[in-house]
Amino acid sequence: MERRHGGLRANNGSGAGSPWRARTIGLIILAVIFAVPTYGYYRVYVQPANEWTSRIDGHVITTVGDVAERLQSVSLLNEAEGANFLTGNPYEAQRSMVEEELIWRAAQRLQFAITNQAVDEALRDRFLPQGALASATSEGQVEREFNESYSRFLTRGRLSDEQYRRLVRIQIYRESLKQELALQIPEAMEQMEIAWILLPSGFEEEDAVLTILEEESLFENVAQQLNTESYYANSSRPGYVGWVPAGAFPQLDPYLFAEPLEDDALVGPVPTRDGTYIIKVLSGAQVQRIENPKMVELLKEAALLAWVQNEWDAQAVELRFTSKDYDWVLDRVEENMPVAN
């Protein structure tokens, strides 16, 4: 009797047509139906975002998602300023974030003391509207104008206050480190007096320009018509840059300082990331004191970049960024940008 009873129970609970089995099969089917899109979402959005793109000493510093987030913030802020919304590229964003981490670690190691007050002052310098202090009727008004300007910035870039304060602190560390490295720059260095023409993008007549420039008196005239660089070149003397120390423009050093050049020599065309240069040597290389503040700043920046590269090598930085990662980042950024009106 007991065995029959047990057999009946088994038949009632697991027979081919039992309600229990039907419900179980139904639940499994539903689970599969829901799992397919869930897994698809994970595979397309979640899994790629968690893949590492940089490590220092084996520790993950950035992921694909981090790079997308940074590039999106930059793009949103540029879009708000009326620039092309997608500026920079994932590789540049990745490298920038690694450099920030190297500087952050060095600042802790060197015990740079940056107070919260210094960060607050830097923020006020950036986001307090121009003339606000002069026109404000009270400190409360100044504070309101700063908060409104800063809040708009954070909202546009989809950044938190904590995220941006950390970036500002790193930028202060960066400037402190640059000034420290500047102490190693000698007061007098090998320099050359030059003028240049940075040709417009897509210009294809470099040889024709060189032929024209064989006539010395025409250099300033040609520079006035074709030179596209106006920060280092003198506005009142077209193309004139002045005394340039070795190391200020590393991409030009092999053409200017590798071997002696005579006065009035023409150098170029020199292809660079900025464009193609044609350079006229006004005075050959001489060791003298650096007087131009712009050149001093360039040497400081070059010293910092050299330091970053040394840290990069010393701390075993690893990068991994595939073409699929690149495309994924651009797709996510474009998907999250506001729709143009």
C-alpha cells in the first residue's frame, strides 16, 4: 500500500500532463525569452565598458567606459560653446587620463600640499563671470553668480562637483610640478633667430613657394599672405619669430640644430602635425640668455612632457585600446549627445 501510494504521488506530481510540469516549462521559456535581450544588452553595453584600457603596475586605471565618459564630457562642453561637438579622440582622452594619474601619484609622493581653499580659488577664477566683483552689490551676489556659472558648467558636461574638483587639483599639481622642473632649465641655451611660414592646411605648392623665397626680400611679403601661425610670429613683422632655443619646438630641432646653418638659409618644407613649415634662418645658432617668455613657457612644457614620459616608462604603464573599443566609445558618445534642433 505504501509503495502504491508513493507511486501515485509520483505520477500526480510529475506526469507528462501535470500542471506542475507545465508551469516549470513555462517559467524556463520565459526566463530564456527575458535572458536573450538582457544578455544582448550586457554584451553590447556593459561588458565593453568594463574592459580595461590602461594599467599602472598591473592596477587598472581606466576602462573603455571611463574613456567614453571623459570624451562625452569634453564633447558636451565644446558643443555648448558652439564648437564641433565631437572633438579630440578616444586615444587622446585615454592618454590624458593616464598622465593625470601619473601626476596625481607624483604629487602624493612629493607631498605637494594643495588646500581645498586653493581649489576653491581656482574654481572662482574660472567661473566667476568677468566683472562680477566690480559690479556686485554684495558678497552674496558674487557667490550666487559663481554658483550659477559653475552649476551650468557641471550640468553641460554631466560632471559631478567631486569629479571636477579632482581634475582642478590635478591641474594645480601639474603647474606646481612644471615650475619645479623649470628650475633645471639653464638661463642660457643654444638659440637660433628665425622667421617662418606655416602653410595653410592642404597647401600643395611648397616647391613653388621655395622658388619664390629664393629672393630674400620677398619672405615677409609671402609670410604676410600665407603664414597661418600668429601666436609666436610677430604681428608687425610677418613671419618673424625671433630667437628660438633648442627644445622649444622639438619637431623642428632636427632641421634647425642637427648641423650648422648659415644666415639666410631656407629650411623646409618641414611637415608637422600643425602643418608644413618653411623656415628662414636669420642668425645661426648661438648660446645666449633666453629673453622671450613664450619660449621659456615652451621649455617648461617640454620639461614636463619629458618627465611624464620617464614616469610612463618607470611605472610600467600598459595601454590596450582596440579598434572595436574605439568605435564603441564614439558610438556611445554620439548616442548620448543632445539632438540638434
